[in-house]
Amino acid sequence: MKKHAIIPIFIPHEGCPNDCVFCNQKKITARQNPVYGEDVKTIIEQYLPTLTGRGLETIEVAFFGGSFTGIPIAQQNSYLSVAKQYKDQGLIDKIHLSTRPDYINEEILSNLKKYSVDIIELGVQSFDDTVLHASNRGHNSEIVYKSCELIQSYALELGIQLMIGLPGDTREKSIYSAKETVKIAPSIARLYPTIIIEDTELLNMYHRGDYKPLSQEEAVFTTKEMYKILDHAGIKIIRVGLKSTDIINESGAITGGTYHPSFRQLVESQIAREALEAQLQSLLAADLNSDDFNREIQHYSFESNEKCFSNMIGNKGSNKNYFIKMYPDIKITYSKNRSLADNHYNVLK
């Protein structure tokens, strides 16, 4: 059962004069009009009746879509004061916002603490300076480290967003960014493969031949390796891939092959396959070395908990088909085991 709910409030391109090559916030948020304090109240009031009484442990108001701390302070406060009222009444539990690493300082953080902000996500994108420069981020990696340290010094929960396949990026650079993220130890992370959106400089670069997007296979592989690094370090990965909307979808305002509506499942299915196959090969090797090995068809059982069962099977049955093709001489059954933790899989004979 879902225990965490978010009330999203989208602020398209507010507070950010910088135009990163990949960014068109109005396309991403699918909203053209500015947001006012009264809009925040209206949105919260619309969501709350659908969330109360459901046994949720946490309800967040989250400001997304712009660089929140770059907005004029009076406007920030008009949003935050509304959210704080609901938090003070116990109707919501957390206030969550996203911003750029170069829009963090002590004055900003002191103000956010005054309004009971809990979580700050930084759009880091990459820890490689050549990638940041080629993407026109407007800052280098030094400010990323400083901002993360400052946020944590204020006892605020830190989130880091990383992108895969930006201009100048390589698999090695993306994995380096994941490892640097682990050193900083944020509570949460997001992983986004780069997609080419209409009305962006990245689209122009693509048409000129100055940018080649990753194939879906490349994007899944690199994201999978980053996911494993972050997950192993205990960092909660709250999103993998852009959420599908009426505009960001396969028939909408994008170009290139990295977008997939179930990108997270593609990544997690690959991780499940690796874990299952490693255990299966170990058992097969032990059987072959056994004195009483029976060369008739061997039977094995793959197990996961209910939440991860679809990842074990694979997107559109991809893992199931893989094992049928690669191991035609064995029979595999798939079952659920409630005692298993998320992303843990068993292979039994």
C-alpha cells in the first residue's frame, strides 16, 4: 500500500534566467500561466480530500518545474506561507522544492527554514565540468559541492538529480557522477536520461549533427549502473526517467529514442535479470559438479516480493523470454515471496 503522497505545484521556468540546452520548462510542466499564492491554496485544497483517510504516512507539498530559490523572495514567501499553514495544522507533513546549485546561500536557506521547508532537490545533472559547460548550465561543479554541504549543514534533506547522455557525456562520466553523489550522501536521487524536447538548443544541436542522443539500450545500461551504485549506498531513488504527460510522450514534443513510458521498469528489470542469472549460474555450476547430477530437465524457482514481481518477469515479459531463450534445457517457475525485501531475488531448486 502506498504510504507517501505528493501534492505537486509546477512553476514553469520561474526564477531561472539561464537556458540550459536541454531545457524547455513550459513543455515539461505543460503550463504557461504564472502561479500565485492563491493558486497554491487551491491546488492543496483540491488534493487533500483525495488523500486524507488513506493511512498515508507522509503528504508533501512539492514545488517543481523551476528554480524555486531564484524567484524573488516575496514571491517565494507567498508560496511557502500557504504551504506552512497546512503543515502547521498537521494537514501536510513536508514541504519540498527544487532549485539550481548556484541559487543556494545562507540567506536563502535561513529563509527556507523559517517557512519549515524540509527537502531541497538540486538539479546537479553532472559532476563533470566539460558536460556542464557543453550543456550551458552556467556554473561548474565546485558550486555543487558547496551547495550540497551548505544544505546539509542546515539539517535539510538533500536530493540530487542527475542526467544521463548530455552533450559531452560518456558512460564513464555518468558513473563518476553517481559515485560523487554517494560521497555527498543525499537522502534521495533522481535519474533522468536526456531527451530532446522541442524549442530547445539541444534540438538545434541534434539537427546540426553536433549532438547524438543515446540509444535506448545505452541509456538503460548506463542508468542501470548508476542505479546500482546509488541503491547500494542506501540512497532512495525516487524517479528514473521523465514522467509521461500529454506533452512528454512518444508521439509528443520529443525527438530521439531515450524516452520510454516505463523507463524505470526497463532499468529495474535489467537489474533483476542480472541478480537472477548470477544465482542461476551458480546453482547450475554446482549441479554440473555434483556426482548425482541428473541430465534430465532441471526445475528452478525464481522469487521476488509482490512489488518487484513485474520487474522479475521484465517489461512485456522480457526477462521471462530471455531465460527461455538462453536456458532452453531448464524449466523456470516464477513466484512471490512476501519475506523478500524490494529488489531482492531468490533462485531455488
